[in-house]
Amino acid sequence: MNRGKRPKIKLTITDRRGKTGCHRGHHVGEVFDYDEDRGKICPMAMHCAFPYIDILRYGGSLPGQPEGCAEFCCSDADVILVFKAEMENC
């Protein structure tokens, strides 16, 4: 990892498991740059994403997940969008 420069993180919406559509209009297939698109991503999803982003950026990994990747869901029980976070080289 390059000191002083945080690795780029890409967020992709991969699935929806809830009964309703996203209240912010997000949909499966949408892709975001975590740093560049923060204002475009639902705050509930950002709240859920932050711990995973932190883990990836500081060299951690998650059990059962490929290195440099993390999958998580937003916290809206009606919507339940599934996100995949990937570092540049995932």
C-alpha cells in the first residue's frame, strides 16, 4: 500500500433482497467511487459501508471474503441492497 495515499474503493450494488425499491433510487448494477461519490450514496448505506472500507484500507480482511473485497447490506430492512466493496486490485 502506498503510504499517504488511500487506495481507491469501488462500491457496486449487486443485489436487492428487500420487498421495496430503494428510497434514494439506487438500483442493482450501480457503481460508485467511495471517495468521489459520497454525496450520491444513501447515508444509511454509507453508515454500513464505513467499517468495511476501513478494514480494507488498513490491510484487514474479512472471513470468507476474497482479499481486498467485502460484501455487506444496507440497513434498511424494507430494501436490503447488497453492496460489494473492492479495492483497486481486487
